[in-house]
Amino acid sequence: MRMAIQKTGPFGFGLMYHIIHLSDDVPALNEWYQKVFDADVWWPPDGPNWSEIEDRYAALMAVGDLCIESMAPKQPANERFPVGRFLLRHGARFHSLGCMVDDIDGFARHLLDHDVYIGLPGGGRMEDVPPDIYYFYPSPRSVGGLMVQITRNTDGAYSPAVADDPRLQDDWDTRALRWSEHPLGIRRLGYATMTVRDLPATKAIIEKLWQAVPVYDGVDEGRGVRSSFLQLGHLLLELASPLSDDGPAAEHVEQFGDMLYQLTFRVDDLDAVESYLPTVDVRCARTSDAVVTANADDCLGANYAFSTETCPGDPLA
């Protein structure tokens, strides 16, 4: 059967479409994900997709219920294009999330009514909502720091990059066994973490503009963060503020400001994770009683963690 997808808010936020992992080489990214996660690279079937309007190459792959879009600008990277500019400024790392929205026109008007800058595909500002807009980027500065590609939910009628999504196929429950039976024992994407300087202020913006649903507030001394978990469609989003000036979360805020930081998979057994990752040349460390964190340098700039827990009241549990 298909993956059961939860939705929130008046605009119908649903599936987290993808996470973009940006680097300078799409085939190298794909090979790494296949080596470490047994990723299913499912689009396009004949090699990376080229976008003239964005001056970039990309592919889509599944790791459990997470879809990763591997992306790289045409080399040498051109700062005139958003993708090239991001790589030149921030290096290889997570770029943004993507969310499927039922009423993309209504959400765009909602943001414009709140004076949010909306970037069009390939760059340029949205002044009015274009007919049949397929995706857009709200400016992170205007919406609490969260960089998200908003994509129209058309049940695949618009593009094979949605229609062929393994999570939307009738045999998804069988396909998903590929990762639950993998040495990492992945159950699902647990949550995405964004580090922030001012947790109460950012939480208020995310709730107001994104219509996110508050789930849990707490402190994780092991990871050194104070957290607020919110539900945005079929995504559990953690806003994390460092408890001190030391540690990885504090370093991330200092270097990047309010920005997407880490993805955490829900897994069965942390000992199994710690045993497996070094066999595929990924160093890792137990960063709290319930979390193992992979070394980002060994993950081509991506920051992955693995946990047997999410948070109390997890709506996706």
C-alpha cells in the first residue's frame, strides 16, 4: 500500500517531498548514498536531470521514507544562479527541504499578504501568484530562516518526478522493507533539525506563517540544545537553540545563523548503527544516550544522526 501521509493547516501541507543535498557532483552523491544507505535512485531513469532555468543537475533517490534530491550546479558554479551561489557561499551540505502543498496558490497569497519575499524558479521575485505555479521558494529571512521549496501537490499529474515517487506507489510497504532490513535498521525519518538563535521568536514565526502545529518543548543536555518540535504536514521539525557557546549546534549557528542543520533517522538499534557505519567509511559518535551522529566530513557535507527516539507526543509515531 501507499505511505499514509498526514496533513496539517488550511493549505494542506502534506508529504515532505525531499531534502536537497548540494555538492559539485551528482553522480558522486548518488554513489555514496547507494553505498551507505542502499539508496534507490529512481529519477530520472537515464541519468541526472538538467535544468536550464536553474543551471543545475539533479536526481531523486529514496532512503526509507526520506527522498533525497542530489543536486549540483553546472561547473564552474555561477553566482548568478541561486544554486551556484549557495554552493559557493556555504559549500557542500543540506540546502533545503521540499514540501507538498494542496493549495499552493492560497499559501503563496498568504505569504504575500504577510510581505514575504517569494523567489521564483531560477530567481526573481513573485509579485503576483502566476497561474499553474508548480514550485517556489519563500525567502528564509522572511519566514524564520527555514529554506523550503513549496511544491504543488498534484498526485503526480504534473511531473514524473512526483508520479514515480516510490512512497506514492501501491507497493510502498513492500519496498520499505529494503531499509528496515538494512544493517542501519531505518524505520522512518525521525525529524529535521534547524538551529536557531532565538527559539521563542522563531517558533512564533513558524507557527504563524507556516501554520505549523506545536508538539513538544524540551531540553536535551546530551546534544546541548533547547528544542521545540512542530509538525508541518508529514514532517516533524525540530527548532534547536544551543544551551551554551560550545558544541556542534552552537558552531552551526555561529557559522550559518538560523539554517537547516541535521536529519535524524529513527532506527531500531544504535549499537548496530555504530557497528555498521565504519564499514562504509563513515565515522560516528554517540552524542547522547539515544543518538548516534555521523561525521559530516564522511557524508559529503551532510549532517545525519540516528536515534531510537523522537519526542513525546510524536504525531508520526
